Amino acid sequence: MSGIGLAAGVIGMFFAAGIVAGVLIVALPRMRRRRRDMHQDDGWRAPSGLGGDEPPRWPGA
């Protein structure tokens, strides 16, 4: 393999690694947010008009 071929291969590998890293940087927070939203989707919603330091009330309380 010539020096130019080796350099092109190394540059291509760094390019591919950068694309994979960028996809992971964008995708991982979305996956965490989706998982968190799925866990919170058990029917309970915090009241929208909470005031002060009052904790949210649970359903039926």
C-alpha cells in the first residue's frame, strides 16, 4: 500500500468516526428523553398551576 493510500484510509476512518460520534451525540439525549417520558406516562400529570413550594399532589389525594 502506498503512502497516499494509507493517508486516504486514515482520513476516511477519522471521517467515519466523526459521523458516528455526531449521530450518537444527537441520538443519545433523544433516547434518554423518550425513555424518561415513557416512564412518566403512567397516567399522572403534575397540575399546571402549582404555586410556591407546594409539592405536587398525587391522584386521589
